[in-house]
Amino acid sequence: MIPFRFIHAADLHLDSPFAGMSGVPDKLRQHLQQSTFAALKHLVELAIAEQADFIVVSGDVYDASDSSLRAQLRLREAWDLLGAHGIPVYVIHGNHDPLNAGRLRLAHPEHVMVFGSAVESVVAQRRSDGQPVAVISGISYPTSAVRENTSLQFRRDPSSELYHIGLLHANVDGQEGHDAYSPCSLRDLQQSGYDYWALGHIHKRQILHEAPWIVYPGNLQGRSMKETGAKGCYVVDVDQYGRAELSFRALDHVRWLEAELSITGLSSEEQLRDQAEEKLDELREQSEGRLQIVRFVLTGRGPLHAMLQTGSEGEELIQELRRRESRLLEIEELGMDKVARMVWPAGLKVRTGFELDREALLREDSFLGELLRLADSAEREEALLEEIVGSALSSVSDHRRLRQLVREMEAEDKAALVRQAAEMAMSLLTEQETKGGARR
Ligand SMILES: [Mn+2]
């Protein structure tokens, strides 16, 4: 086999509207609305820099079937730039941008192959010498809802020694949160004889199987709090033995994330605000030039818990933090970069608990009291600590590396584990009792 390199991307959702973001400054909204285009630009730049032999795009190029002219023109611009660098693109359409969509039919440049509504196969070449390296097969959605298992239509060419790549926009094994379009099982794909399934549709990045590779790269740009973390594509290197190596590359222009903030040990709202501001500044340091949108998840237990139950206090905190972030927009010296330096607080999730009287619980004649007393003793008696940690971690003893890690743990680390477990048990058990009604 001849070594080659390709890029696998999916779910570009170009020109996503980002509706429903309330209280966002105009500049930030514009930045958001540009984000899917910026991510596409990053994809093109990456392909050029990495000298990829080709790119595969596994559906949902556009966000809406009546995609804007703007989206089509920007895509064309990106394809043209790739064409100028001699990089072919293989594309399928998905449920968001089916073939029957009412968009204008811009002719595709020659180096862009768009698959039709029945499985087609083409041979891709290595750019440096034109040698054939892979068979690429794909199928597009003719309409927005495909209910049959189209993966069964893919057939490996038995006479071909080339690496086989299948492009499919599908829900494998009925993953939640996405329509069950083009439903198929992992087994269907494993048994197909294909070497790499370039999937799209599920926006969460995941490698379902290695050799054959069954891969969702996730979408190129997160679009809401449901799509947190780094978003991008995979660069895939196939070596002379047909072994692939995948490397994820972040391409997102805006990043959505959740940040945990503990109220344990805090006694005033002012302290909570200070902690939140510190967290925002910490995130800003790691921004790498990306606008970040963050939702705080408040955890821990303490006096602030009761205050946070009213709802309005949390909302006021968020407003206060937004006001502080908005001030960045007024600093002229930052120029165009100021939006990218923002860490916008999108909201608050309250997962806190009321303060517990640990001392009283320790004296209590109950399961929880017994459990806390045991945890406390374990901190003082090494043999007991070893016994508890040993039995709790027995399930990892089959794994050589994990077993080694457990063996290397200091007594202090083990005690911390037991302490954490006791805290967690305390939270879970008391919460259950509170939900269930009367607490004795
Ligand atoms: Mn999609």
C-alpha cells in the first residue's frame, strides 16, 4: 500500500443562525455568526499546511436546506482555495442539506466530488505522484429523512487492494439526541470490509472502533451549550501497511464549555463573585485566541446553597459578570481581538447542597453515621485504609498499568480518596432523603 494522508470532517453546519442567545452584545453575536465560516477557513488552512492528499466531508455541510447564498458562496470560496492547492474534496449531504433542498445550484468545481443518492465509488490519488491510494464510496441524503440502513449498500471491491473509505451520514447503534436516520449497527460497518468509515451526523467526537476505523469527528464548530469542548477534524495518516493514525485538530472559532465552581468554604456572595471572576480570567489565559462561552456549574456545600435556591441571586451574579466582560469591548487598544479575549458567562447550573452537620452525623446511629465513622477511622488506621482502598479498587487489578498506579499511591492519596468517597456518599444519601421527604 502507498502511504497517504487525508482529512475527515463532518457537520460544518455553515451559517448556523445562533438564535436564542439573549443578552449578548452585538459584536459577540456577529462573532458567533461568523464562527462556522471561520472554522471552515481553519479547515482549509490545515489541509494546505498538512499537505493533505484529499478531504472527506461527511454531510450537513449547510445548516439549513434553504441554505443562504452567503453560505454557498463562502463554501465555494473555500473549495476554490483548496483547488488552487490541488486538494480534492469528497462530499456527501445529510439530513440538514439533502440533495432535494431548494438552494441555488452552484456548479461544483472539478476537484469537488459530491456523491449522489445511491452509493458511488471513486479512486483517489496521492497528490505527489498521482498514484491511486484509496477507493472512496459515499451516499447523500436525497431528502431530509432517510429511514433505511444505507450502510448495507456499500460493497468492497474484492479485486481492489486499495484502502477503502466509506462516507456515511448515519446514526450508529441508535445514539441519543440525534434523529435515527440511516440507522445501522457497529457490526454492519465492521463486517463491510471497509477500512475507514468516515461518519457524520452525531456531533460528539468519537472513535467507535479501530481497524476498521469507525469515526465521528464531531462538528467543526460547537453551536450551543449542548456542544461543549474542542471541535474540529481528524488528520488521518495511512502507512504502507494500511495502518491508520488519527490526530484530532481543533478548528473552532468559539468554544463552549462548562466550568465547575465550588461553594464549599465560601460564606458570602462577594466571595463567590470573586471566585467566578478568577475562573473567567483563568479561562482567558487558555483561550488561544478563541471567544469562550461558559456555563458555571456550582458544586459543593455551604451557606451559599440556600441563597442560590431562589434563582434571582444566580441571575444577578451572571449579569454582574457579563457587565465586567462587556467592558473589554470598550478597550480600543485590543482592536479586533477584544471579542476573542472575552469569556462570556452564559448561565449557571446549581448543583450545590446544604451544609451538613458532620459532627452530628458522626454521632448518629444510622448507615450514614456508620459510614462516616469508618471513613474517619481509616484515616488513622493504615491497615483499615489499605483494606478499604484495596477492595474498592480490586476491579482494576487485572490491568497491569492500573495495578501499578494503585501500588504507587501514597497513603495520603488513599486517605483523600476515602474522604472524597465519604463526602460523595453523604451528598447522595442526604439528597435522596430530602427528596424522599422527611429527614429524621
Ligand atoms: Mn449535523
